[in-house]
Amino acid sequence: MQAIESLPVPHLFHLPENCIYLDGNSLGLLPVETQKLLDDTIKNEWGNRAIRSWNETWYEYSEKLTEKLAPIVGAHPEDLLFCDNVSSNLYKLLHACLKGVKGRSTVLSDDLNFPSDLYVLQGVLSELDSGMTVKLVSSSDNIHIPTEKFVEQIDADTALVYLTQVAFKSGFMHDMRAITEAAHRHGAMVLWDLSHSVGVVPIDLESTNVDMAVGCTYKYLNGGPGAPSFMYINKRLQDRLHCPVQGWFGSLNPFEFQLDYKPAQGIGRFKTGTPPILSMKAIEKGLDIINSVGIKQIRDQSMRLTTLFIEKVQTELTSLGFEVASPLDPNQRGSHVSLKHPEALMINQTLIYPSDGSTAIIPDFRAPDNIRFGFAPLYNSMEEVEMTVEQLKRIVTQKLHMRAQMPEQKVT
Ligand SMILES: *Cc1c(COP(=O)(O)O)cnc(C)c1O
């Protein structure tokens, strides 16, 4: 693919009709090339080549993808792996790194973290039954936590620092380098969740000397619903960590069918069973787009979008009851912005389902009073930012949201 000179590049995606799509931080849009690749995979690789495709392309497909992910996260391909979902990979890594730890009894995280990440941790700690506890650093404003305040909680009792780089609700971005260095100074490990930052924020796992990381592929990487997650393990640790799910794909020689498990060398031991090839194939073309633009250009455009949005909200919407619930400093936030409003749920509903046939605007709602606007620099434009602010203003001044119908929804 040729280098792309300027953003956005909406023609590379299937854009939902009559819609401004601001939910790329939850489910990225479908790249046009992905549909073609999946059509071909289904027709030719599955349909025609069938089982022969395992040797022809499928068996080492994760390795092909890691080549393309590597520049996006600043890692070597052989330290990356695609498999399972984020929660399952967190389980495997947490179990692997906490089992057998002696003389350290806390895992340090924060209360901005994604609940699933904390649930998995709670489960692992109760399973290991080693007396280790979770310590959550809390945010005083539900938006951010100053790096100094977090770092001063790390001490000789900390086994692991366990954080999400960009918070799912407020969009606050931790200082990965400073926190990783502080953890290492105290002899603790770090495990970073990159789900809300990968693809929009420059990440340099290798030079930051991160121990372990996971990330999601269906958000800013545009890999499609339920696309497998990726993990990173620093070379230093790969042969010391033991995967608790000892599946055949993570064993030394799966097709020798030995009855006793021996782990594969390197990160491959964290594979479990047969990879979901169709979902993995849906990741490739999105990575190509990001690599052809370059993460720096993406980050610059992301900052322009979120900055314009915040400026417009401050000048046009604060008198209407809206409040910015994200960091105002662009260096401290990812690519989404949360707004608080007492009637957020009804306003969100009116944006998505306008009753007067105007353009639908799709952000998402996070209880109790947050609307999250995800700005995907690959396909969102500055004009869409302005139209969104106009529509918010129109809804509240004309009280259109007071008439919103509230369908029951499981996914918000
Ligand atoms: C999206 C996201 C996940 C998703 O987890 P799955 O197990 O893949 O559903 C996990 N953690 C964070 C921080 C996320 O943003």
C-alpha cells in the first residue's frame, strides 16, 4: 500500500449511511479491503483449498500479523502474539506473572481502569490464594490521576503495576514511561492494557522496557467485532512465564501429539487452541492502513480533532449544562472525549435516533451521565466535529431529547 499523505481517508472504509460515526473507540469501521480479503478467504482458502490452507497460509498467520503490528506498538514481531480476547489474555498473563511471587503482596491499579480488567485480576488472586491484594489508586475527579500521585504508591511490596494506558471513560492517558521506570526501580513488574490507545497513540514497548502488555484489535485497529486480542511479553520474561491454559497450540510440537505437555519456546506458549482465522484475517488490512499513514500523523490529527471538539464545547455548550469530563491537556488524553450532562442518556439516544430524519450521530453512553465521543483520525473530519456540536446545541435548545423514545438495550 502506498504512503498516505493526508488525513482523513474515509474512502478506505465502509461508512454507515447518513451517519457521523464517533464510536471508533468501541467498534472501528470496516476497511473496504478487509471485506475483499474476507470474501477471498471464505471463497478460496476455506471453500477451495479447505484443510490445505492450514499449511498454505493459516498456521503461521499470527506471525504475519505481528510483523504488521510491530511498528504500531514499537516491539519486535517475535515478542507479539494474536490470540483469544483481552480478558482471557489478561487472565493468562496475570496468572503467569503472579504465581510464585514471594515477599510482595500488592497489585497496584487505579479506579479509572476497565472493570473487566479488575474482575479478571480479582479472579486470579482468589484462585492463587496467596494473600495478595489489589490496591486501587483513586482519581479525585474521575478524570485523571497525576503521575506523581500514582508513582508514590509503588513500593517494595508492589508485585505488579497493572494499568490501562488510556482510560475507557475519561480518555485520560497515563505516562507509561514514567510509571514503568518507577515500577522497575522498586522491583515490580508492569502489565499495560493498550486497548484504548493502540492505533491512535505512539507506543514504544521495547524502548519503554515494558514487561507485558495486551491490546484490543476491534477499536482503533478496525479489526471487526470480537477480533482476537494481541499480547506482548518482553524477551527477558518469555521463558520464565508459564501459561496456565496449556493448550496444544502453545505446546512445543502440537502435531507430534505427545501425551505430556511441553511448552513452546518464547511467547508462542501463550497460544491456547486453534486460532479464529476469519476474525484474524479481518485485522490485517486495518494494520496496513495505519502503517501507510504512520502513527505520528494519526496522533497529530487525533489531537486536532479532540482539541477542536473541546474548544467548541466550552464556547457553545457549557451554558446548556454540558461539562467536559476528559483532560483538557491534549498530551494527557487519548482520542475520545467524554461529556457530562444530567440528561446524557436521553441526549445520546436523540443523537443516534434523530426523529426528524437528520444525520444520525453515533457516540456511546457510559453510565451514569457520560457521553463518549470517539474520534477516529482515519475517517473522522473536523467538519464532523463542528456538526456534532451544532446538533448537540440544537437538541438541548429545542428540547428534542425530552421526546426521546427509550428502547431497552443490552449494549450501550
Ligand atoms: C475494550 C477493552 C477490553 C475488551 O476486553 P475483551 O475481553 O476483548 O472483551 C478490555 N480492556 C479494556 C481497557 C478495553 O478498553
